[in-house]
Amino acid sequence: GFTARKLGEVKQCVIGTPGYFAAAGMPQWPEDLLQHEMVIYHRRGGGEQWRFSRGEEQRALRLPGRMRVNAAECVR
């Protein structure tokens, strides 16, 4: 018998350089990200679908991304 227990949560965010957002525009809504170039941090068991929340409102999107990486160092 193995036992699983929750150890914590990790919050994720959308980030970009000021230069990129100046050229491409600042996304205002999650759906706006579909028009942006993205590097997706794809980890085992997640990464395909991004979940966004604001107060009680929640949205989930499958974002294509330009590149997918599985190491946090690669995102930089």
C-alpha cells in the first residue's frame, strides 16, 4: 500500500518581455493568447490545457504554443 497526499500547489502565470508585448499587444483575456507566440512548459500530467480563473469565473484553453519544453530552464 502506497498512500498519496497533497503537498502543496503551484501557481502558474503568463509572462512576456515588455518588448514582446509592445510589438504583439498585451493579452486582455485568455482567448487572446491564441494569437500569441508562446513557449509552453509541458510537464508530465499537465501543460496541454491551461486553466484561468478570476474570482468565481474559470476558463480552460488548449494553447498550441510555438515550442514545448519539459524543463523550466528551457522556458527562460
